[in-house]
Amino acid sequence: SKLKVELAALVDGAQPFLKACYTLEGDGPLAFSVYDEIKQCENFIVSPHLPNLLAVCGDLGGNNMPRTQEYLRLYQLGEDCLRPGFDYFTSTIMGKLRSQLDLFKAARYLVPCRAVELGLNATLLEEFRILKVVQRGKVSMNSLVQELPQYLAACDGISLSADVIHFWKERATLLPTFYSLFSWYCLIQPSSGAVERVFSLLNNMFNDQQANSLQDYVEAAVMLRYNNVSV
């Protein structure tokens, strides 16, 4: 019975973390969704939904109301099984890596509909100071503040499903500082998944017989294959 309870708890408890992991190991501008994925995991820890654990506890401990002592004991056993993982997530992601998480928190302001939803203003713009490109003056905070009214006007009516890359490409001239900031964020990947896929493509496309291929040719070939572009 202990094994059944622990397996049920692990299936339920791991689901949101696996979902977030698969999502954040994908391709594209992932920096803008990292914070929301992490917060969903944090919310799950605070109020976990464990349907399989409930079912197994009911089968083994009875479904009578009020709950039997055996049911409560088994449910507690399942929660105790998950606690070390939850504690590790909280102490690491929400603790030791808090500054990195704050970097992704600020990224949400570059998603048009989220900027409106979160009430982006000059005060919230200060959160971008965590970025090295801002600290080193490559992106000017004063210019961001000056462009803010135009950015918020451009966000009006933009839905969550809108292509964020397309949005910024169309407004690169209108909002050059915001566009520069967005471009820097696009370089930030929350995992090594995309890089690993590039190396996998490289190994599959170029063997020992092509060891002397020119670097420009290798780079162009891999980029075309990675982006599914045919010539």
C-alpha cells in the first residue's frame, strides 16, 4: 500500500513541474513565459491538486465521510513523499536563484497584453535595472521612460495570442530602445535544450569526412536546418 500511495503522489506532484520543464526546453522567445511557468509550480506547492493520491487513499483507506484515520495516514504519507522536492524547489528557485527569476519577471512587460494587464509604468520599468545591458548603459532607462507612453498605446488591443516577435519587428523604428531590450531578452534561454539540439544537428550533418568544411558554410547549414528553411 505504501508503494501505491507514493507512486500516486509522485504522478500528481511531478506533473506541473514536468509540464514546465518541457515548455521551457522548447524553442522560441521563452524568456517571456518563464516567470509564469515558475509561478504556476509555486502555486501548486501552496495548494496541490492530487487526484490520483486521493483515489488511492480512498481505495485503501475507505471513502467514508468523515475520513478514516487510515485514509488520513495514507494521504499524509503521500504528502510527505513530495515534501523534499517541494522544499528543494522553494529554497533553490524561489530562494538562491531569486535574482535570475526577477530577471524573467521583468520580461513579462515586453509582452504587449501583459504590459497592460500588469499596469506597466515608470516605477515598474525600474525592474529592468537587474539586466547587465541596462547597468552598462547599452539600454538607456531614460529612453525607456520616454518611449513608455508610445509603447502602452501600441499595446492597446493586442491579444495574448499575438506573435510577440512580429509585434516588435513592426515597431522597431517606433520604439528603438524597447526593441533593443526585447532583442537582448530573446538571447536569454532558460535551459540548454535549444543549444543541445543545435549540437545534435551539427553532429548529424557533419561527420569526420566533412571536418574541413568552412566555418561559414557550417554555420549557415545548421541555421537553415534548425529553422526549417529550405533553399
